[in-house]
Amino acid sequence: MGNEQHLLQRISKAFYFQLQSSHIFQFFFFVFGLTFGFVACLYLKSFLVSLQAPTYSTLPPISSTVSPPPPPPLELWLSSLVESANGTSNYARVSLKKQEFLTHNMSDQELFQKASMVSQTELSGRQVPKVAFMFMTKGPLPFSLLWEKFFKGHEGFYSIYVHAHPSFNDSEPEDSIFYGRRIPSQPVYWGTSSMIDAERRLLANALLDISNQRFVLLSDSCIPLFNFKIVYNYLMDSNLSFLGSFDDPRKAGRGRYSPQMWPLINITDWRKGSQWFEVHRDLAMHIVSDTKYYPIFQKHCLMPCYMDEHYIPTLANMLYSEFNSNRSITWVDWSRGGPHPAKFGWGDITDEFLNQIRFGSTCPYNENTTSICFLFARKFLPSTLEPLLRVAPLLLGLEP
């Protein structure tokens, strides 16, 4: 009997211990399930929020090669571009990627044909629209240091192309933004069709890059009048080209028209304008692909008819008039008379002089009126580099 009671007690204790263990297991299972559910809810909430987060339409540009490039070591955010004349801003995200060299063995005809065949589709979401700055010069660029300051910090938003005389052998240092930016060139002679050939050569090379959407022609005597942000916004916020094109009834205008250009080019089509232009990609494509009107100009627009003053203005008037502002954004002073504009030296560089150029005019812009009519100016002598660098903080909005 005692043994039975002892056995019954052992069974009762074992059952009690098993029951306790079961409760502990259930407690831990409950805690584990509660924790898992809480974590799962947090993850689900985070996932749903990420689906609703805004995406950027402009991402770092991708390479043209088949395999994707490695991620860039550094990314630049232009989070607040300065308001331009119409008060809008552009935002974009780009990678600091060194521009490729521009050497090739194509003839002009091959180059123009290739540029004319570049796709005209819209930029993809991973491509940043760029401004192509095209410099036409005989030799070195005397204002390269000023332009370095202008471009600094805006890599990915611009391209640079330089057309120099083929006999010019000096090169920019490797850390310069102009290093490796020379295109294959030919000699250029003032007042001849070779000037237009050089302009078309620059445009064609720039058109090969689909991300180039605006094209600015500059000389070695040109300087910027505003910082890069204002220039970029001014151009990108407008759907017009900025090309001088006007009907000049004088001998220096209509008097240069040759009746032999008729019937393809009528005197009512004839226009005159500045050689130094800024054009939209569509017009740039027309200029490079033109094989109809260019031969007529080349044959019949001979001195004292200057092709650089009439060919592109007339072509724009005939093919692109509704998308042209009919004004240049490169300031020059013709007030002194003569076949060439006034030149400016050391003593001319003052705050008053530069501000008069920058804000001393009014002009239409995006159906409004603005005092910012010129973004660049010429003709400045090399001796003005030092005083221009001194006023660069004012001119370009740079820190002293």
C-alpha cells in the first residue's frame, strides 16, 4: 500500500511538471508569434511606403556600351538651380564622368551623314539633357581659366568641343576641362564657306551625343556673363533657338543676295544675323543634314556676301522660323562702325561696363520681358583675363 502511494505521488509530480512545461512552451510560442507578427507588420509597412515613394525621372547617364558601367564613385546633386528669366528651376542628378576623346577618321561627308542619322527619340529617364559648348579658335583659348570657373561643379550637364587650326599642336593640361576636347579640323579662312564648314563640323560632332540638346557656338574671344546655372536654365527652359535672323534692306543685307539663288532661295527668304548662335537640337540637325541649300550658298554667296552672316539665318527662316527667337544671346559692339566689332582691353573691365552688358537691355523671353538678353559677350582681348578673374565672384556668382 505504501509503495502504491509512493508511485502515485511520483506520477502526480511528473504530470504536474509536464503541465508546467507545456505552459512555459505555450508562453514562449506566444511571445515568438507576437514578435514575428510585429516585425512582419513593420516590414510590410516599409515595403508599402517604398512603393509610394517618388522616383526621379533623371538618373545618372548610362554608357553607350553593351555592358552597364560600374557605379560612379561620386554623384553630384544640382538640387536648386538658380531661377532663370521665367522663374522656373531644373533639378537633375548626374555622375561625375570624364568626357571621352573626340578623335576619329571620318571625312566631313561621313561625319555629317552619321550625325544626321542619330535617333531623334526623346531622352530616356537615365539621360540628363546637356548643353554643348562649341569653341571655334585658331589656337589656344586665352580665357580657359575663366571658363574653368564657369564649368566647375557642373559635370554631366555640359559637353565641350573645340575646333582649332589643324597646325596648332599645343594641348591643355590633363586636369583641364578642355583636355582631349579638340575635334578633327580643317583650316578656316575669314569670309569664306570654310567658316560654315567648321560650324557644321562642330555641330555634327556634338550631335553624335544624343544627350546634347542645346548647342552654343563661341569664339576664343567670348566670355560668360552669368554663372552656369543661369545659362543652363535659360536655355533649357525655352523651346526656341537663339539665332539672329532679320531682313536687312540695306546693301549689306538684301544687297548681298544673288538672283542666281532663285527659285530655291527667294530674296524674301534672305536673312542676315550673327555668326555666334545657340540652337536647339532640331535646328542643329537641319543645319548638318542640309544638302539642298548649302551648295547654292557655297556657289553664289561669295565676298562681299559672307556665308557666316547669311546661310544659317536664312536656313532657319525657311525651315524653322516659328521656333527661333530671331535674336542672338552673344553680345557684341558694332557701334564704332567698320567691318569688325569693337575690341575690349584691360581698362574696359569694370563692374559698370559688365553690368551694362548683362542688364542694360530688354527682350522677350517665354512670352514675358526680361533684362537678361545676353549670356555671353565678345570680343575681349587676352589681356582682360586678369581683371576678369578678379571680378569672377561678381560675374559668375562665385565665392571670393
